[in-house]
Amino acid sequence: MDRQWSLEESTVVDAPPAAVYRLVSDLRNMGRWSPECRSVWVLRPPARAGSRFIGFNRRGPFLWPTQGRVTRMSPDSEFVFDISVFGLPIARWGYRFEPEGSGTRLTEFWEDLRTDGYRAKAADLLGTVFAGTNPERRIALNRAGMRTTLERIARTATAGT
């Protein structure tokens, strides 16, 4: 089976794009929504393009920290950050916000950055050892996690309107 290098999931949120963007771009909220991320520490909140942060993650008995950097912030349209572990690129995560009716189509996307050479192999090994997930299982876990995350963001955004 060929490795899948990207993934995206969407939902419609009953809140305007600006409100949903404000929630998602505050990375400190991520621990409330993601089934793997437990908390995020932003060096100098609020996050802006170039901001660095630390994520604390857990799945079952596995615990692992990640380092992140916000790469793109386009208010009301896109929020993107890259994740690394021990200086090795792991993934690009992001959100797109598009008006749909009176609400927002919120899309979460993921791109695997472990693409080439010994650094990618080392990152794959670290994922297996620290997160308990080999690349073949990562797609299924990410898809399920993205659906849960989007559902929780939608519930939070709807409660706030």
C-alpha cells in the first residue's frame, strides 16, 4: 500500500468565520479539542506568524512533546503551523475558514513532512517509539482525531454565538 502524505476533513460550523478563526488561532485551546494534544504552551501569546510553541501530547500510555511554529495567519481564511520533534520536521497542520450560508466551512488539513532521507526515517522511528504510531496507522488516527477535533471546535463555536 502506498503511503498517504496528506489528509483533510471538513465540517460546517454555525458561527461566522471570524469567530471560528479567533477560537482556532488561539493555540492554547487545542488541548480542549484534540484527542492527542493535551495542552499547548505559546512562548509569547497571542500567536502570530513566526510564533513558536510547545505541544504536550498523549495517546494511551504514550507521551511526547512537539515543537511548533506558526507559518501562516490570514484572519478569517487560514491558520497553519509546522510541527517538529528534536528538530526533525514531522507535519504541517492547518485550518481553512470559508463562509457557507450563515456559518463557516471549517477544514482541518495535515501534510506529512517526513518525506526524504535519513531524517525522515529517524522521524518515522521517533513516531513509532514515542507516539506508538507507525506511518501506516497515522492516517487512520489522524482522520479520527480530525473528526473529533472539528466536532469539538464546532460545539465550542456554537455555544459562543
